[in-house]
Amino acid sequence: MSEFEFLSVLISIIIGLGLTHILTGLVRDIFAGRATENHVIYTIFVIIVLVLNWWVIFSWRNHPSWSFDAFLVLVSWAISHYVIAITLYPPKGSDSGHFETHRHWFLWSLFAMTMLDIGQTAMRGDIFRPWYYLVFVLHISVLSAIGAVSKSDLFHRILGWWFLIGILTWALVVRRYLV
């Protein structure tokens, strides 16, 4: 087993746990009648982010020299994806209430994940390939930080849709045709 394969198994498990947690939470909320438009939109956004970033890890397959710090950055990056899943659907039995009451934790987690994404991309040497990657990720970071402190329901509705449309455009158009 190569070093990349060793690492990719762990990252696959972490991201897979995040996907499982989100899907379980979504189905639980649908059956309980607690699924709101905004929460479902954020859920679809995060599912796409998790799947897209699981694909992105493949770009490390030819990394020439592995070190513990590279391993640590990538594992931290993967764990941040799991944390997003947990903040989107807190564990059953926690006194978390409705998503809107703890939405700021989700958005701060998204902010942290984007910072770690920039770190792992820089470590791979692709921070400016393509040049608009950094602009895209930083705009998500800034909007998630603003959203974490905003109380406006209208802002959050627009933000959820903006994130979803943005990640779909990034994943299906930009990464395919413009990279």
C-alpha cells in the first residue's frame, strides 16, 4: 500500500462518516416534519462539498514526498468536513433545538473548513491553479463569517441558495470547462 493509498483510506472513512451522518439526519428530519427549506439547501450544499472534496483528494496521488505535517493538514481538512456534518445535524439527544438556533456553528465550521482547504491546496502547490480558486474559496469564507453573525432570515435564505448554486457551478461548470 502506498502512502497516498494509506492516507486516502482514512480520509474516505472520515468523509464517508460525514455523508452518513448528514443523510441520517436529513431522513430523520423529513420523517419528523422538521425539514426546512434553508436546512435542506445547506444539506445539499454540504453533500456536494463532501463528494467534491473526496474527489479532490485524488489530486494528491502523485505527491512526491510525504511528511507528517502534510498528513496532519489533510487529516485536519477531512475532519473539518465531518465537523460540518455534525454542526448541520447535531447528534441525536443533544439539546440543540432547531437548526436555525445553532446555524452560526455550522457557518463557523464552514469558515474553518475553507481555511483548511486553502492550506491543503497551498501545500499541494495549486493555490493559484486556476487563479480564481482562491477568489471562490475566500468568497465562501467571507460570506460564511458574515452569515455566522447575521440574524436576518432573508440573508440566510439567500446565502443558502448562493452557496448551493455556487458549488454546483464550481463543480459542474468551472472545474470541468474552465480549469
